[in-house]
Amino acid sequence: MRYIIQDALGWTNSHLHEFVIGQQCYALHVSPIGDDVDTSREDADAVTLAEVLARQIKRFGYTYDFGDSWDHVINVEALLPAEPDQHYPQCTGGARTAPPEDCGGM
């Protein structure tokens, strides 16, 4: 799931990030200090967007780069059937551009 968002925003997956889906937080199971596993959050690589959507969840939070804290609310507006001969994922709309990778915040 994180790779879809990273691609859509033009980021390079260079910073820690987390999803908040319902009451559960999902993040990479690495620590910013050393190799300790972070057990306070579920493993972000263990959940897929399809699994989230199957639970009828249409809105969730995403924070990228804990130093700059780019906070987002992801709203699923519609699920459309795949079109033949198209490449996915695709961004079908939006307002404004994402901040550049590692720009240091607002």
C-alpha cells in the first residue's frame, strides 16, 4: 500500500511513515535507532490496500517523514473495474501538488 502512495506523490520511500486505519497503526517494523523491531505498531507490509477496502474502510490517515510530518487523509471515493491495456495504479484527480521529497517542511 505504501508504494502506491509513494508513487502517486512522487516520493522515494526515503523516510519513516505510518498509516492509521481505524484504531490500528501500521508502520515499518524498524527502529530509527539500531535494528530493534518496533512492536507498538502493526507491520505496514503485512496489510494491503485490497484488505483495507474489503473491510469497507473508505478513509484513513497517512503520515510521511516524521521529521517534516506530512500528514494526509486518504479518502476512497470509488472503486472502478480495471480497464484492459491500462497501467495501474493511476491518479485520477487531485488538487495541488505534493511537497518535494526531503524539502524540510513548509
